[in-house]
Amino acid sequence: NAIREMTLQGMSNLNLIAINTDLQALSLSQAEQKIQIGKSLTSGLGTGGNPELGKKAAEEDKDKISKAMENADIIFITAGMGGGTGSGVSSVAAKIAKRHGILTIGVVTKPFTFSVLKNLSVYCLSSFFLKKQGFLSLYHLSIDL
């Protein structure tokens, strides 16, 4: 996980924030700030690979996400595009950052082509990297085994 790696590398001048629907996964994060979203939708569990549920969870708690972004100069949104939370939350977070006028960079991982979630990753990339959401460009790196 990106937050764990940045912590291990000693990157101390960053405000690391973890956002998740899954309370157990969130409790394992080494982020200084942890935001549980979608509690009423997921009962503290994950989204079951459903990006629409992840998006609804982020929209339900958009004020929490917005408050966490206050005073940021730049935001890096890191997420996996193979499931529901990262796929659904990332576009909502990008829209919120845009409203704040914050430069936002998305760094996402996409499942390999042999993944059973291949079709889901296409949906996620198309919804996450829309120009109107404030992204400057998309660099696609394909790594197939």
C-alpha cells in the first residue's frame, strides 16, 4: 500500500490520509488521518467490488473528504482500479479537490488483463480520467505477463 511505503521511506512532510469503507482495513493503515466513509451503506465493510457503491459512499461523506483537503497545495489520489472503493471514491475525491482549486494527480493501478475483473477496470478508468474532473492527462502503462 502506498501509505505504508511512504511512511517506511521517511516521507514526514506529508499529510497522509486514508479513506475507506472497510473499517478493519482502515484500522491497519499507517496514515495520520483515517476517514471511514459510507458507514450506513456498507456497515463498515468493503463495497464487494462495486464501484457504484464506492462512489455513493464517498458522496455520502463528501464533507469529511472536503474538510481533509482544506489547506492542501497538491493532492495525490492513489487507488486500485480493480475493486469498488478505490474505483468509486477516486473520481469523487478528484471532483472535490477541483472545487478547492487544488492540483490533483491520480496514481492508480489497473488489474492485469488476465484478471477476472478486466471489464470492471475499463469502467473504472473511463470514469476516473474524464477531463472535466480536472486531470491534465492520462499516461497508460500496460504490464501484461
